[in-house]
Amino acid sequence: MQTEKRPKKYFSRYKNPLIEFPNLIEAQTKSYKWLVEEGLKEVFKEFSPIIDYSGKKFELEFTSFSLSEPNCEENDAKINKLSYQGLLKTRVKLTNKILGTVKEQEIFMSEIPLMTPHGTFIINGVERVIVPQLARSFGVFFTESESKGKKYFGAKIIPARGVWIEIESESDEAIYIRIDKKRKFPATALLRVLGYNTNETILKAFEKTPNCKEVIEACLAKDVAKTLSDSYIEIYKRLRDGDMATPENAKEFINSLFTPERYDLSPVGRYRFNKRFDKSLEEKELVRRTISKEDLMTVIANIIVLNNTLGAKSDDIDHLGQRRVRFVGEMLQQKVRTGMMQIKRNIQDRMSIIDVDTAMPIHIINQRPLQARIKEFFTTNQLSQFMAQENVLCEMEHLRTLSALGPGGLTRERAGLEVRDVHPSHYGRVCPIHTPEGPNIGLILHLSTYAKINDFGIIETPYIKVKNGKITKEIQYLNALEEEKYNIAHAGIPYDENGKITEEKVEARVKTNPGMITRNQVDFIDVAANQGFSVATSMIPFLEHNDANRALMGSNMQKQAVPCVLPEVPLVATGVEALASRDSGRMVLASEDGVVSYLDAKKIIVKGKTEKIYSLVNFLRNNNFSAFHQRPAVNIGQKVKKGDVLADTTSTVDGQISIGQNVFIAFLSWSGLNYEDAVIISERLVKKSKFTSVYVEEFVCTVRDTKLGPEITTRDIPNVGELKLKDLDEDGIVRIGAEVRENDILIGKITPKGETELTPEERLLRSIFAEKARDVKDTSLRMEHGKRGRIIGIKIFSRDLGHTLEAGIIKKIVIEVAQIRNISVGDKLSGRHGNKGVISRILPEEDMPYTAEGIPVDIILSPLGVPSRMNLGQILEMHLGMAANALGYQAVVPPFLGAKREEIKEELKKAGLPENGKLKLFDGRTGESFDQDVAVGYMYMLKLHHMVEDKIHMRSIGPYSLITQQPLGGKAQGGGQRFGEMEVWALEGYGAAYTLREMLTIKSDDILGRSQTFDSIIKNEIIKPPNSPASFNVLLNYLRGLALDVNLKKYENS
């Protein structure tokens, strides 16, 4: 492992970001903080007071609420499989109107999972992330449709809750409205209902807008209703077709649709509406969240203006200005609101039947619906996900994911290409590169590094104000719609130390279109070169030289890198590594200045103003089965400042994310062994444990109470030899430190069998040995097929120890097994540029090609993997890595501000290497040199999660399927390889009739033939001819099930 710290080297184009690196998980923590401080208060305020149906008996009020501290420490919750949560209690006041009494009580409402300081939740000992949803924003959208070659505009008013109002203009000049996608009616009917009672007032309202008079007159001509009550009836008929429409019930129903209880435009909807139509943005205006007659008039007038404007355009729904992010706070608040609605109904039902004299608040409130909603949200919601914990980067990116899927979002099947596409408004807000490959491409996105979410859920990105060609200190956050008014220069343009732009003309986004402008026309400048990219994409050096498809794979594969036992900092980095891990909460940071006075594997003590003890985590299993482990990054006597790294994780070194190894590579074809992206590695990497990782798995054994008596854990198991029991204690539990292989017993357990009528002999045995000879069956927990490892932890949960277990379970034993995995043939390796491959051969060091100095290469990559894939970043990384290794520094090359070609040549020259980075290599097998010089250098390689040990599988004997009697399929079931239809054709093509007959009968599902063959082989007899296969009987039974009488006639060959 690296001990010496390398100095960092920056190149001429490098520029420091103009603002401080943001807190990467702030959006998540801020949202939950809002829920606790504001969101819950809002909900209780909405449902207070609750009055019974008659309004004469009771009134119930929620006066205040409190959320308690967490019930346990974060790590304790993980170890003991508990949830990290607090208790929600409310003070309730019940006013009895009949007796005139007031009773107050504090009532427990529900347990609410609390967010850990680094943005996650712990549910039943498992870390989960609530992924924010990128959904369509509320408010008004303008649409267009074409009819007879002319564009007609319309609008949709989408509220947070309530009816959707769609407004359409048609070729007959009139404007129509649909409510909730029902049948349309002329717009004047709804205007009348909302308050413009007569035709004159309607016309007067529109008189300021040109061309409106004719349109409104056309509407009035089409409108059947002439009076207010007619309008109510007309709209009611469209909404409630088939119901009897009287003016009274129509009026009551339609007015109820637009009351604040049933209709809510939401704060963001009202804000966007007012901003769009230049209305007042004062607090008192923004509080009103229903639709008024003026609002509807404004929208209709705007549609008329659009219809009469040449080249008018409708809104682009894929624009980020029209989408917003819903974070955990808002989603959980919605669930609490749903639960409270059910509670309210239950309370009102109880109020009408409860005894007036003895009623207490606790008798009226049933909290179950709220508890169920909260539990359901954290356990079954599509956006509540198992946290990916492959390495620190992977955790950070999971918290910064945005999903367009989930409740109220899109579905994979319905989402078209437009939604998935990269949009110009994504720049600086959402990463254009980092998205999964496969069906979710473009639907799951990642926030850009500097993006920030404002209070309305709109994504903003920071820019620095530029005045007269000089960069100021003023930071402004702009959303996607505001940005369209300005000229914004890229962070890579040249400027001096005073911030004066040095070139007369610079590249910029001129009102979102690329172009060249003079420096005085620049309004803003980007804050950093990687502003447009996510954290993972920003960690790819020389990103600008890679094809986007490969950069996408590189971003995703860094998140799959398995942490090595001896991690190394990359020789060629981008400068983001140390910042990206800072907010993960996985490293131990000093909370104040001081001196390290003591350290070991379990704790670090720092003496400052006070003595502070920092405890470390050792080999804890995480969600991805890798071991999470903290190791000290300081020495005794070292001075530390506040915020310094005291302990690293498995995937960091000195706080820098380090998920791979720097290895010496050559691009060379070697006897065809690196054909199709295969990789050849040297045995040195195995000997030096370069890519060794620790893998931790859990095996759970539950001891139940059965009808015939309890199960028992014991080492006294029927028909098991002493050798198998050597590692078990008297309770039948394996000891810590034991080495286990497949089928070894981890926990000896016996289950009582059903009692049968005893024979006299058995009765005799019973009386001699008392209970001993009772029938039990062996149900021990054994090591799974194809697994191995060493026992590192045992946890026992039982009722006697005070743990809560499900009904019918006496105790639960969890065994942790760790295994050390060396790199082996079949493992997947990759660089940071999407250059992935599978190891095909591990060669002895002496067979690897070596340089003139006698240094053997570590890895041989195929040179054909580069030109067609167009990821040239790997070549530049290799050359610069060679120089950095020789000169002893760490090269820092951020995207778009990296080293130029000339600078890399210069560095190679300084290191005493050829400028083209190619050396003469000699074949280790023959000692002769290769014809051409070969490109060699240092590249940062990662070992990915796809390890051969999880995938390789063999079967000789194993279980059979019950119906077809054929062997099962798949590794988990211990299945065989299917000799399928196409394989049968292959053997038919060769005419291999007897081989084929064996395959389809005795090697598969001829039950009788199978056992006869086994006997024949044991007794050394000739194998008998096969019988009919079981699957043939299944076919016959299917035919009989169709009422066809099928009989088999034996074919006599005369």
C-alpha cells in the first residue's frame, strides 16, 4: 500500500474552480430537515381541527408534535438488524361540545425512520436510499396541435392535486375546455362559473388583448348555456354523464372542485404561473393556490395571442425548466398526508358512535393507517432502494441519482426517445454522460457536480458574473429558463490572475446556442470545467479525448470497482478524488485540532482541548457483500487540524478515492490470448496481492417452534461423523475462525419428526434410552454449493436476550463468513475509459514481455481495443502515468483542463523516456525483441464486481425438477447445463444418434433408465436400452387433459 505522499503536479491549462466544492449530499439532508421542521407541521395544521359529521358533539385539535432522538447508534442498528428511527408524538386536545369539557393527551402516532448524517436510512439493519424523482412541474403548459396545415395552441393547467384543466383552440375560432379529459365545452361556460356572470363582463375582461373579441364572440355563439345556472348544468353534464342535473347539485359539485381542500396548484405552480405572466411575486399573492377567473382569463388570452403570432412555439416538456425534483421530504409528507386522511375518516366515524361522557382522545384515534403508509413507503416504494455500497464513489452517486420512474412518473415501456435524450438545458444541472446502459437509459440521471436544488425543487447551477470582460466575485444560481437570456462563457477560456479575460473573442453559449462573442458581451462564466458532469464522470482523466459511449461505461464501471486490500491513489487523477469522498460520512474526520495520542485497529484518540475517542469499524458486511473496514491514516504524535482525515475506508487513501491499482501495461497482441478484449496479467499481481479483496457473506438460521415441538440447535446430529462436527460447540454453532467449505455444517439443528405407531422393538429402545431414540430429522444449516471462507462473526438473536422476533421463531443465528479473493482467470478488469476486458491467462513473470532494463510488464492489453472504440484518453493516461511514476508526482488533469500533447512529451523527455512513449520490448519466452517498439506506461486499472467465483458452476449429480424430472437450471439451484433444441440439431447434423439418445433419456429424465444405468455401471454390466422419458408422459397427460384419448402401441419390427 502507498505510504509516501506524492506531490501533485498541475499543467498550464489548469484553473482552480471559482467557487468552493459543494456538499454533495446537501439536497438529501436539507429535504429531510425541511420535513421535520416544516413539512409535518403543515400536515397536522391541515387536519386540525377535526369536527364530527353533525358538528355538534366533538372537536379534535392537534396542538403540537415532537419527534424523538434516534433509538440507537447507526452502527448498532446495522449490527443488531434494527431500524434507525425516532418516535412521532402529538399533543391532542378534544373539546366535548355537549358537556363543554376539554381533555388533552399526548399520543404516540408512529415510528419514523430518521436520516443518518450522510443522507441514508437504516431499515431493519439495511441501509437504504430514497432516490429523488425528476417529475413534471406543476403549473401551466402551452401545447400545440396541427389541423389543415395551421397550428392551433392550447394549454394544460396541472395542479399538485385536483382536476386537470385542458384548454384547446380549434379551426372554428372558438376555444374549448376539458376537465379531467372528459368531453369538451366552450370556455365561456367555465368563465361564467368562476365569476364573469354576464356576456358583457366576459367581453370587457378581454378587451385589452388584441384579436380577443372575435374569438370570445365565437365561443358565446357555440355556448348553449346563456345564464349562470345553465353553465353549471352544462359542465355538470360533461363531468357526470348520466346523473340527474339540477342547478343546486350542479352548483355544489362544480364549486367544490375549486375549493382549497380539493384543488392545490402548489407553491411552485403558483410561483411559475405568476412569474410567467409577470404578475406579483409577493408573499400574499403566492399563498393563493386555487384557480381564479383572472388566471383562466390570462391563459385564454395568451392562447389567442399565440394563435395570432407568426412562428410562435409551444413549451418543450423535456426542458429542465419544466421539470422539478421531488425529494424524500416531499414524498414522505405526501404519504403522511394520505395516512392522516384515513385517520381523519376513522376519527369522524368513531365520534358519532362513542359514549359522550367517557370519551378520551386515545379512544378516538387509531394510528394504524399512518404507520402502514410510512412502513410501506420505506420498504416497498420503487424509489426506496437498497443502497449500492460497492465503494465510496458508488454510495455518493447513488445519493445523487435522479429517477424519472416511480409512482407518478414514467414507465420504462412508455418513455419515448425524446424524454431520454440529452437536452441543452441539462448543462450544469444533470450529467449528459452518466446514465445506465439498457432499458433505463436516460430515465435515471445523475446530478452534475455543482448543481443545487432550490426550495421549489428546480435544479439550478452556479455562474460567476462577468462585467466588461472582467470576472467578479458575485455568484448567481440560475435555473434552466433564466439561463436562456444570457451569454455564458466556458470555464476554460483564458483569463489572468485579476480575472480579466485575455482574448478578444471567446467561445460561449450565446442564449444557449454555441458561438463566438467578444469578451464584453459575456454576462457569466462557468465556475469549473467539470460543471456539466457528475462526480463519477469528473473522475475520468482526459475525458475530452473519449467517445461519449465509452465515457458512459467508464462512469458506470468506476462504481462497480471492488475495493482492494491495499488500495493505491491514481498516478493520473482529476483533483475531484479527495473532495468526492469528503461528504460520504464513511471516513473518520477530526472534529477539532489536536495531537494523536493513541491508535490501534479499534480506536484513535486525539488530544485537543479535550480528549476525543474516535472508534473504527472492522470488517462490517455492507449491502454489496464487500467488507467495510476503517484503518488509521495518521501516526502517533501527528498533529491534526479540524477536518483532517484520521481513518480511511477500504476505498480511500488519505481521503482520496482509490478504487484500483497503478499497473505497468503494454499494448501488444500476444499469441492471440488477448483476442476480443481479453487481458493477460502477470503472476506478480497475484503474489503482491495487488487486486485482492475481502468478500463477506451472511448465512441465517432460524430456529422455529413446530407443531411437534421446538427445533433444537445441537452438535448431536443423527448419522453425521465426528469429522464433520469438529468445529461445532456444544450448542452446535461453528466456532469463530473456523475454515469452512461447501456442505460443511455451520449450525447443527434437529427438527422433531411426526410420531408413528411404535413397533415392540422401538418401544423397548424408548424405555431403555428414554427420549433419546425419538424421531428427529437433520435440518442443519450447511455451507452453500460452491462457497468457502472463514467464520468472522456470529450473532445470536433470541427472545431470552430481549430481542423482538417474528411469531413462531425461538431464535435466529447469523453467521458471517469472509473470504479473501485473489485475482484469477475470468475476473473482469477495466480502466476508467470504458476499456474493459476479462482475464484470459495469468502468466509467470518470466514469460511476460520486459523492457531493456529487465522490468516485466504487469498487464498486456489488446491494441485493437482502442481505434474503433475511440477512447484515446487511455493512451494519454498511460503516457502521462509513465512520466508521473518516473518523476514521483501525481498528475492532476481535470476534464477539459488537462495536459496538452506537447506537455506530455515534455514530461516523458524529463523522465528520460522517448517522446512517443514507446519502448523496445523483449519476449519473455524467447528473449528476442519484438519487431516494433511498443507503447507502454502506467494505467489505473480496476477490478470489477463481476468475479468469476460468483459465476463459475459445475454439476455432476444434483436435484431434479418434480414435474418433468429434468435437472434444474442455474447456479443457485445446483442445476445442469441445458442440452436444448439447438444443441440437439447440432448432434442430429452429425448423425450422432446414440449419443443423442443418451442425452435425451438416461442423462435427462428417464427415471427407470437412470437407476438401471447406475446399477449397471456399479455391477460392471452392459447398460440396458433406455425407456420413455418422463417429459413424454407429461405431454401425454396434457393431451389427455384436452380430452384426447392417447394410447401407445408398441412398434413391432417384423
